[in-house]
Amino acid sequence: MRLSAASIILLSTAAVVQGFCTFTFTGECTLENANNQDECNLVNILGNNQQNKLTTACRNAFEKNSMDFRSVTRDAQNKKNYQDEENFFNGGGALNDGTKQKMYDGNAGSIMRSALLSQNTPFSWPDYTGGASNFVRNFQDCDARVVMCCFTGSMIDFNPNAQVCHHELENSKSSNHVLRGMALFDDPSDTAYCTGFSWEEGEESERYAGNALFQASLKDSYWDKGYHKNIQSSPMCGCVEKMAAVSHSDCIDVQASETYTMTADNSQIQSSELATVLSYGNCNGKNLVDHYTEAATDQEVASLTSNHIVGNCAENNAKYLEAKFLVQREKESVVNTDMWEVVMGKGKFFHPPVGDTRFRELINASANKIVYRHCDDCDSQATNIYYKRSSDLPPVKYDFMNMFQNYWSDEYNVMGTDFSLHSTYNDAVAGINAWKYCNFNKAKRGFPRDCGVENKNSNEYNNYLENGKARDHAFYVEKDAGETANQLVRGK
């Protein structure tokens, strides 16, 4: 198992009992540290392979005292499919989209339980074997040995510390549901709060990976500060390789004081116990890059500062585009952007998905609750389609945006009850001339599958996980009441 772990200052103290002998040691789990009392000679007691036996005993004690990270957000006995965790770490779900009160009830109540446990219990790093193979993928394969969380809002007070620069969408396709593409952000102000941690591979710092992740994502950021929601197209927390590039990140570290108690007899350590006291810091005031520099190679630091935590966004974005042989210019739009907001697009209308949370916010703020798809390479019937929502949006656990992207479904989306489709904006506003045919529920078939004005209109659907017929299209949401007339630049 490969662990991505926190950077830790380890202050270890241990006590051991010999075949009915007691001894104490400080520092790492080594024979030199353990064999420091006159009344207990571990070399004589343990015989051959003393260090291997001691290492095994320390590991067994640690694992016995640890809590599975998958139990952090809910009681361990609850059966789970990990949807809540996936929603949270990707920036959605009840904890991110709910009211401030949601921070203190339901699943969030387990955060308070876990916060108490985090003072003296190691949290294991998320595992991806066996029954956990479908756990959220954000923390798998952290080759740079860095994990980062970036938040874009707060239920209390928000103090952003980072500009958002760019993002390779394929690096986090399991969270944004886009096979490939790029996002470029040009806001020169700080719009996100980012924090994270790093580690030295193979060192004791790996052992408290889950504790640092809990602190960075759920305890310090969400529970204490009320920070929530993700950067558009990026996970809220993940290996730095999966995250959008940003200008800065704060740093979290863990300090652990360990006490082992062991019984040695007949050349073996018969039992071992661990008591742990944990505290959390800010890497002595250093930012994440400076802290990483202390243990990483020059090449690793150069990669981090070129691709992930990059300092000046404007300069880095220019290099990012130059490497792709791209020149930035204003993008053509089929709508009056004062009246419509783009939420995603492909081909010549490419736009990174804004995420399910923002998508819902825009629809709820719109007086007419209209979603508009314009498609340049679709037939005349499917060039302009207006989706009008007539019921409340689905529960936040349901990925409503992905329904439009990749899986057009009738779950929470019954034609004539929850929505109607129209060929013009005026028809959608008036609720007249609604389309009469729709089908649903086929893998890799996004909006609108084969829906048609009177009958089936095949293969005009979009798909964000692979190439489909609708290669050049964009989705828009009407911004607000009063901005309803003459909004299309073309395509009535």
C-alpha cells in the first residue's frame, strides 16, 4: 500500500515490559532507543533479529490503535458506499451545499467525534483495496508527496490566500466528469483559500497521513473556519497533481508523542500497546512550498512551483499557454453574456464545468430556471434547446450537472412534471410548444439523448467523457429576472 502522509515532527517515548521486564525508549522505534535500561537487555531477551521483532511490534501497536479514515465522517458501523465522502472532497454534498446548521448535525456530528479522537488516535490513509476500491480517488497516487485543499467560500468569514491559475481537467476526471481539456483562470485577485501538507516517503511522517488530511479538510478548514466549496473543475481536496494550479498554499503539520508498552518473553515480544498524543501546527509559519523544500529534491521543488503552487499566476499562465502553442484571445459567444452565464462547453465553445454546486446556484437564482444548450454541429432541431425546470432541483447528493454532461436520466427529471424542452426562449418562458418525445437512462448519453419536437431525434446528445456528435456546444443558464429580452446574439 502506498501512503501519502503528513509531515510530522515525531517526539516518541516508549515503555516496555520484559518477560516481565519493563523498559522505556524515546525517539524512533529502534533497538538502540528501546534498549536503554540496565534491568532489561533486549539483545539477550529477543535473541536473533531483535530490530525486526521490535519493528513488527511497533507496527502492530500502531495499526491496532488506528482508526480507518473511511470512518471519520460517519460512525464506523454504518454501511457506506462512500458517496458522501466523494461529494464532500469534490466540493458538493450536504456539508458543502447545506446551511451553516449542517455543520453541527447529521454527518457533521461525526466530525466533532473525530476531532476528539484526532488528539490521540492515528487515522489511517484512505485505502483502495477490497471493499474500499470505490473510495473517492482524490488521494490515490500522490507522486509529488503533497496533498492540498482549496476552498472558495465560507459559512462564517472567508479569508482567501491564493489566486487560481489553470487546471488540466483530465487529472481529476473522476471528480469533474470531463475526459480531457483545460481551464484557465484570469482573476488577478485572491479567490481561494488553500492549505496542505507534505511528507518524506518511508519516514515516520507517513504514519499520520490521515490525521493531516482530516485537519486540512474537515477540522481546521471546514469545522473551525466554515470553509467549503471547490474551485471550478477541480476537486476541493486531493493530491496536488489532481488540483488546479494556484499561487500559494498554507501548510499544516502534525506533532506526535508516542508511548509504547510491550511484553517480551521467550525471544519474542508477546504484546505491544501504543498511547499517542497529537498536536497540529502551521509548519512553523512556513508556506507549503518552503516546507516542502526542506525534504524534497531540487527537481521535485521545481516541478511543484512550475505546475502546482506557482507564485505569480499571470506569468505562469503565459508559460502554460506557450507550452501548448496557444494564444489567449476573447472567445466567440452565441449569447449576450450580460444575460446568460456559461456553465460548460466543448470544442470551439470549450468552457470548464463550473461544478454542480455553482450550476444549482445559478438555476435557483434564475427567475425562469432555464438551461440553454447551443450546438453548432447538431441538426437544425437540436441547434438550440431550452430546458425549463418546473420543480425543485434534485437533492444535493445527486449530481445534477453530470445528468446534462454524461447521463440523461429521468431520475428527479420526469418530462412534463420536472421539466419541459422548447425550441425558442420565448416558448420556454411562456411554457408553450413543449417537445413531445424524450428517452433516458443509457450509459454515455448526455443531454438530450434522442429527445425531439414530435418524435425521436437520434444522436444529438453530448458526452464529456468521450467524443460525441455534439462536438461544438455550450450550456448557459439565464442570470436573473429582468434580463429576459433580446438576449441571444444569434440563434433565436
